[in-house]
Amino acid sequence: MRLFGRVRACSAALRALIAAGALIASGAGARAEDGVGHPVPGQIGFQVGVTDIARDIHGFYDNLLFPIITVISLFVMVLIGICMVRFNERANPVPSKTTHNALLEVAWTIVPVLILVVIAIPSFRLLTKQLELPKPDITIKATGKQWYWSYDYPKDQDGGFNFDSARVEEKDAKTVPDFINLLSVDNEAVVPVNKNIQVNVTGADVIHGFIVQSLGVRIDAVPGRLNSTWFRADREGIYYGQCSKLCGKDHAYMPIAIRVVSQPAYEAWLQDAKKKYAQTGQPQRFADASSALAGVAATTDQR
Ligand SMILES: [Cu+2]
């Protein structure tokens, strides 16, 4: 019976903790507005979402996962605290020989299962929304390479060109307006606002990861395979992402930059881009990439 008394005491403590968790969670929802499209120093929480899916993902974490994590962590901490204070050798010199308690064992099996079900339902709904591609207004292809991205704009959508998009180094900061170190690129991928954009993603050499947090996009770029994702941004701006797979020595230096513009601005850009990137099959941007690969292969062979 003493055990049940303790469980009841714990549940009262849990209720207090739930209230505290909700309080913390509501604070965690606050975000720096100037962090639109990119992270800012000292930022806590996600970048501002500009697609329904991004907002849903962030809401899923802020409103469900974070409170659950907080409550469970505090609950376990309280249990450990109770054990340390009430059941140490001095306070409790003759320990109980109890080994089984059917009700408690059923509870600590069922409760975690219920928690997982509560998490799984909205999680699967979100995954379906991400992976079921709506009819695209525009399709582009992003290819991960060591260590930059290439974008293809198909001919049947007034494109018919491709270009490389590589990081701009700090010494060249002046060549890019609103330079952000490690994120700014020379050629951004441009897409129109409020349109379904399908991105077909692949890798040319090793596995890369195509993620843009503000757009709620995350998909692997796998050589020999075409993965598709989509987004519909409802706000103009530049949205940055980074490769999320350890893909080699410059993994950290192959940012993704998607510029979302109005439809007329997009059409104007298409005309300019067609001229600018007229020649297909551009020269290899980093001649050293292939030689670096050859170097890796040579080292591997020697082993
Ligand atoms: Cu990569």
C-alpha cells in the first residue's frame, strides 16, 4: 500500500510538472524574426517556417514533442530524487524485498505505448503530407556533388539550362549582397512564390542531404536514385539549407540557397538565366574534386 501512496504522490507531482512543462513550451515557441531563411547567432528554436509543412513540423515539436520530453525528463528526475532521499542506506536501512507489482508493470508498459501512439498519429500524418507530392507547377532537379550543388531547369518549363551553385568564401563577401558566411552562394536556385515546387534530388558522387529548414524540406541525394520532395513557399526571400550527410572534407561548405520571388520576377530571371547558363555541361567547378577523390581511392587501395 505504501507503494500506491507513493505513486499517487508522484502523479500529483506529475500534474504540477505538466503545468510547468506547458509554461516552458510556450516560451520555446518564441522566435527571432530576423532569422527568416537562415539561423542567427544565439538562436533558440527553429527558423521561421514559410510553408505549411515547415510550420506543421515546428508546431509538432513545439506543441507536442517538447512538452512530452520536458514532462518525462522532469518526472524521471523527480523519481531519481525520491529514490536518493528516501531509499538511501541511512534513511532506509532495511530495504523492501518486493520484486513484482502487476499493476505497476502493466502501467509502465502501457503508458509509454500510449505516449508513442499519441506521437505517431500526427507524425505519420505529417510524413504523408511531405511525401505525397501534389501536382507540381514547377519541377527542378538538384544534384549534390563534392562539394556544391547543381540545379537543372527543364526545357518544357521554359528552362533548358543547368548551373552550379557553390559557396562564396568570406574573402569574396563583397560580390554577394547580404552576404552570410558559410551560407551565401554564387548562383541561387530561383523559384516563384505560392507555387508547388517539386525538387528531384540526386547525388553525383556520394550521398548528400538536401535540407532547407524554413521550407520543411529534407531528403537524401543518393547516386543512381531520384528522390522527390516539394514545397510551396508563401513568403518571398532567400532560404538557406545545408548538406546533412557526411559527404567528405567539404561537407560543411556546400550550402543550399533557394530564392523565392514573385512570378514576374521569376519569369524575368528565367530569361536572364537562359542566356547566362546557355552552355550546358559547364566545366567542372572544382577541378580538385576529382583529384581529391582519386587521392582517397589511392589511399584506400593501399590499405
Ligand atoms: Cu554533401
